[in-house]
Amino acid sequence: MKDTINIGGKILDLQKPIIMGIMNITPDSFHKDSRFNPFDEDFLKKANEMLENGASIIDIGGYSSRPGAVDISENEEIDRVIPAIEILVKNFRDVTISIDTFRAKVAYSALSSGAKLVNDISAGELDPEMVPLIIKNNYPYILMHMRGNPETMQNLTGYENIYSEILEQLDTKANFLRKNGVRDIIIDPGFGFSKTIEQNYELMKNLSIFKNENYPILVGISRKSMIYKLLKIDSSETLEATAQLHLQALLAGANILRVHDVKSAKNSVELYKILKNS
């Protein structure tokens, strides 16, 4: 795996854990404290807090991917995310923004407005225009493993070998992108997407398998149902358990943590550094 990744001209060191802060411009994302209106004062306040606490990337999403979420049109998704991106760019000159979308039209609009990175939960499977867009413009790209779509994914959890099947899908798509000139690719095993709770923990236990693919690994486990359903608590009560899993992910080789709580993730990173160097 290469030592750095270039996101819109900003070079990020992959030898150090990178924190991505989540900001959802949605009314129905599963963790209510991640929902924002870009025109409210709290939006800029939270973004500033994330950046000051150590976030290198802010991930903006306008489409909730949780099962049962309301489907919205491309135009409505664009209307949600573009003001948020423009406000961040205006107020934080050096901010690095990723756009969380599986739609090429939304991705292009976001990147034209100041986003630098595409975070696609479908790895290009839900919009046939996404991969050509990434290749044509050589956009940095996060491709995540998922089967089906957000409505059907939890009915598609049958695997003969979960590791080899996830690796095959991610590796095939990443290698295709690389052969077509895309230089900056990140893979995401897709915790919580087309996987049972038990399968999610199997993946966490064996996350180091993905290091063999020579691509940076993003892990998104923050406050997910794999935590609160297992522990029988609300998502608002999952901060401590999330922090423990973040540390485990880093020890297993994760390069990027996608998180709701940047300060807590930063603490996990500091503990990881001590354990790694001791």
C-alpha cells in the first residue's frame, strides 16, 4: 500500500490514522445527532468542532441509507448537500470534503461545488454512470461492499465465504479503476450493509485480511446497529463501545475512521499510537 493519498491536491499521510467526521443533511439518518440543517448555526459550530478535534475530512451526505429510510430524488439530494458544501468551503478555506452518495449526478454536482472525494456505499453498482465519472475525472474514490440496495441489503446476508466474497468484489472494482487511471482508491468492507450482526463482528475480528489488498481501509462502525442491537441500548448510548471498536479497527490495520464523535475517535487514535509504539 502506498504511504499517502492525494485528495484534491492535499496529501494525507496513510501511516497515521485519518479521521472522517460525519455530517448528514437528512431528517432521518439513524443517529439523530448527526442530522444537520446547513443554514442553522449548529452546522458551522459542529464542523468547526470536528476540525479542531482532529478530523481531516468532513463527509457530507444527503440520502439516508438505513433500511426504511425515505427515498428521495437526485435533485432533492443535490438541494440538500450543495448548500452544506458551499457553506463549508466559504467558512473553512482548507477543508477537505467528501460526498457520501451512490449517484453520479449528485457526486458531480458536489465535486463541482468544492467536495474532493466520493464516498460510494455501492462501489458503483447502483448507478452505471458513477464509475465512468470517476475514471473520466480521476476523482479520489471510496468503494464500499454492499449487496443489493439499502432496502434489500439485509435480505442478502448469505455467504459461502464472507471474506473471499467481499475481497473479490472490492478487489475487482478497485483494480479496474486503477487500470483505468484512478490513482487514489480507498476500500470499505461495509460494516452493517448486507451483513448480520454476527458477520460484522467476524469482519472486525479478521479485518487485517483486507490489508493484503494494498488499498487504504476505511472503517465505518460509529454508533451502528451492530453495537446498539447487540447491547440492547439506544444509539445515543454507544459512544464507549464505538471507541473500543475504533481502537480494535486501528490495531487491525484500518487507515481511516468514519465517525460521528471526532474527539472520542481522536482519543482512540492516541491510544493506538501508544500501543503501536510500545
